[in-house]
Amino acid sequence: MRPIRLACGVAAALLASACAATGTTTAPQENAQESAAPGFLAVADTALPTGGALNVQVHIDSGAATGYDPQLADVATTWQLLSLSYETLVTVGPDFAIQPLLAEKWETPDDQTYVFHLRKGVKFSNGREMTAADVVGSLKRLLASKSVWRGQLGPVESVTEGEDGTVKVALSEPYTPFLAALANVPAAVLPMKEIDAGTVDPATTLLGTGPYVVRDHRQDVSWTFERNDAYWGEGRPAADTLTITIAPEEAARIAGLQNGSAALATLGNVDSASMLAGARDVKVVTQATTDFYYLMLNTLKPGSKLADPKVREAVAIALDPEQIASVALGGKGKPTAITPAGLPGACDPAALPSAGKSVDDAKRLLAEAGAQDLSFTLSIYSTEPAPAVAQVIQQNLQQAGITVKIEQMDEASWSGKVYGKAPADFDAALSWFAGYADAGMVTKWWNPEQAGFNVGFMKPDKELNTLIDAAGRVPAGPERDKALSAVCAGADADAQMIPLVTRPATVAYRTDALSPSLYATEGYGNVLRLVADARVKKSQ
């Protein structure tokens, strides 16, 4: 729905400041984003010499939560780090098209069979050549694991090695997102010879085919990577070393850019661009992503009124994603349905059933449910812009007579409260999903029996799960768009997890120190996807 907009003069302090800032967040640096090539925000200058030390700052180090095993990595921040050492058979291009990586090409004899031809001369960082057995073993290990990603691979029936060194994957039925699912870090090729021999434990040791190897890791402090001399990509990585400093406070990352201790940093606050507007040699760009924020309503907490479908529908109606995008995200995010906005085949969020209803409809539903005095606590993590998003949600729901108390905590504490036990004891929580490269992939997380992480707060919806599975079988085109629209409507009615707005990535870098490559769009939450191309302009 689209409730009455809050005027800047009468909203809460955050809303007022954000409204005032919407005219300034498109700082001169952002307006000057270079289109060096279609689909890119920046392309590294290959005329610059290779070598040097590259220093990057990010807000979180999630390695302790899942270890180093890429198959068990379940959050985008971990994928970002592990992608420096591990690679997949295929990757995504700037327009989400599937491109070769460790597989130089593939064939699809029919809609249930994929035959991958592996790239020659690829070696793990210990110098051993990658083989088809590594690929087959990696996929079989993933399918047999407890990884949340195994479900994304779809109905894999068999994985076999051909006599010519190819790898054949047979599906039991068509599954359109299969290649896109192979493009993410959990599907990386592992050194299966060493793993099977017990000489390498991927939970504690990174041994991959990627451009960098780990030299040192201090949890919640820093990662230090150095060039993989066995890397197959000619001229890559460009930098000799890569240091990633964990700087949870945004002010520290901004200071690092200003004083030159960071050549590149990720930012979250929509005001960061204007804060850096006067910084010499600092450029701020916004990378569109398919990632999106969503609201979790705990239907399993004993006595919770959120278990009532009418109450959840009222909440969905009262929310105003357009206002969240404009106020909390400075106009950079976009309203989205369960299929991430920006992907081919994604639903129009304005066409959702809840979008066509009013605050009065929400109030009527609450009255019918006996929940006119509904109040609940919204648990959020403190990293920006989550607090800003939460405060707009609070204001939206207040118009329907719903009182929301915001509980803010650090990310580790938040994660423990939301995912730490079943049933979970929170009322509602705010989080975000990576949106991936296929419009149907993230919809699988609406099935708690498959996703796993949400079994503590979400009931399975059999009808919705049937719609999700059916959409995965339909090839790209008008019929699949129709099938995905049915999924969007089903998720909107279920309203246990409510999609809100896309989550853009703000990246800043020093133009006097770095010439990076950055896609204009990203599907897997990986700002560092092209970091191996980055050229260091001077010693950092």
C-alpha cells in the first residue's frame, strides 16, 4: 500500500534528517560515475603497472560463525571473503548473464543435462592441477552436506566424470536456476584429493584455485592475502598483497579513506557520500544489487498475534516500501517483491495484492483479529542503514495503530537471538537477502524445510512451496514470468517474511591510489568480485 507520506517537519528526527538529506546524497562523486564500459561503474586501467599493496576496509568479519568451508558459508559477507581464494565452474557478468570460469564452456543436450568442459592448466594454490574428480567430488560433497546451498542446486540426480575429462550433471527434472546456483561460492571447486586424504580441512584452511591465498587472519581484525603464483588468470591478480581490515564503525572507514589508510571501503549510511563530498581524491559510487531487506514475523512464538494471517496481512498493507527506499536509503533502493527487483522476470511490487489496499483496510483486519492494540518488538542489528530502515517501518505501522519498539544490538547478538534456537523468542526482525542472479532462487528461502535458518520462526506454506517448485521448472520466458507472479502473490499473502526494498552497495575509493573494476550491478553481495583486476597506483 501507499499510506500518507510523512512530512519532514513532523516526522521523527531520523526521518527529518533523512528527508533533508535526500537532495544531497547524490554527491558530486556519484553523479560523476564513469561508464568506462556498459554494465560497469569502473574498469581498472591496465596501462598501470601491476604489483603493490591494496588496503580495503569492510564492516564485518563473519569467518568465526561458519569457519572457512565455502560449502557451509551461508551469508554474503563470508562469500565475499572466500571468493578471493575459491572459484566456481561459472560466474555472472555485469548483466547477470552466466559466463565461463573454471568451466571454459558447457553444453545442454537437453533441459535436464549439463556437460562442462573444464579449463586447462588450472591449479590449486598448492600447485596441484585441478581435475574433473575435484569438480565431481565437490558437487557430491555439497549435495550430501547440511549446506543451505544444496537446495539451490535443484533436483540433481547424478554427477559423473566423462572419459574426455568433462563433468556431466543430470537433473531429475528441468530446473531453470541451475547455472546461476553454480555461480556462487558454496558451489566452489575444492581440492577433493587433499580433503579425502585428510591432509586439508576446509574448515580451517583455504586451498582453492582463486587469485589470492591467505597469509594471515585475525578474527574481527583483518585478513591478509597474497598473490597465488599458481593462478591461471594471466596478469591477475594485479596487486601483490590484499589486506582487508575489519572496521565495524562507519566513521572509521570514512576516516581511513580520508587519511589514505584505505584505498577502498564499503559504506552503509546514506549520508556517507555527502560526508565525503569534500574529500580530495575520493570517489563514491553506488552499486545496484539484487539484495533486499525483508521483515521477519515470528509466527511460532507462543501467544504471538503475528501467527494470525489477518494480522500479518495488516502489517504488509501498512508498510510503505517506496518511503523506506526514499527516506532510509536516500532514494537508492527500490521496492521489491519476493523476486528481486532488477532481475529478468521479477514481479512488479506495485501489482502485489497488499499494494492495492489502504491503512483503513489494515485497521479493519486488525479489528477482525482482535488486535487493535497490537504492539511488538523489532530486533535489528546496529549496522547502517538498518536502524534507518527500522525507524521508517515504525512510522509506517504507527499509522495503522501498531506500536513497534526497536531493539538494536550488534550483529552477533542479533544473529543469536534470531537464529539461535527454535522456536525463536523474538517478535519481528529485520534482515537482508542476497538476491542472486535468477529471479526464482531467493524464493526457495520461503520454504523453511529447505532453507533451515527460518525453522524457528516460520511455518511451511504447502501451497506457496508448490508454486515455488513449479516456477523453477519453467524455462525463461512469458510462462515463467506468469509462474513467478503467482509466487509473488502467494508470498504476499503468507507474509511471514515480507520483502521491502533492494539494498544498494555504496563503495568509496581513492582515485589517487587505486584503479578498480566494479560492476554496476551485483547479485551475490560481493563488492570484491573483481578485486583481482584492481591496479594500485602507489604504495599503500
